[in-house]
Amino acid sequence: MVHSTLRMVLPSEKQAEVLQVLSPMAERIRLEPGCVACNIYQDMRDRRVIMLEEVWRCEKEMERHLRSEQYRNVLLVMEMALERPEVSFNEVSRSTGVETIEKARLGTAET
């Protein structure tokens, strides 16, 4: 699984435009083969910061997406950023859930 994040600081006057572009795009990305999740977040402390998060089943499907017309639009949005966008691609080999919290909490209670 590949976890992709794109964090951008955008001009305040471009916020509405960027969200109008990214929101429907995220809906279409979610329908692409191999897409596990696609979400858009706005920082509560700095409203100029928008993050696009994508999760892909495998690197091959993510790379196909990066070559797509959809992603070309993401690149155009990135050009509006006030500073260099932060981009990361993380390969996930293992994932857990609430059981990790329970295990840690039980471990803490036993000491």
C-alpha cells in the first residue's frame, strides 16, 4: 500500500478556487482502480494550508494515477502555492488499528 500526501500553503484569495477544483477531483480519484482513499483537509490553525491525502493499493496503480490527466490538474493547483509544496510517498508494509492502542494501554497498566 502507498500513502501519498501533498501539503500546500496557498494564497487566501485562491482557497475557494482550489477547493472547488480539488473536491470533485477527489471524488473522481476515489473511483480510480486501486484507490483505497482520497481526502482533502484544511488546517484549522492556518486556513491557507490544504492537504491532499491519497492511499493506493500498490505502487503500480499509484504511478498510473500520477501519469493521468487527473493528476495533471493537481500539478496545476500546486503551481498556485506560496511556497514549495511538501510531497511524500510512503510505502506501508503493515497497518493496525485500535488494537495497538489497547495493547499499549494494557502494557502501561501492567507496569
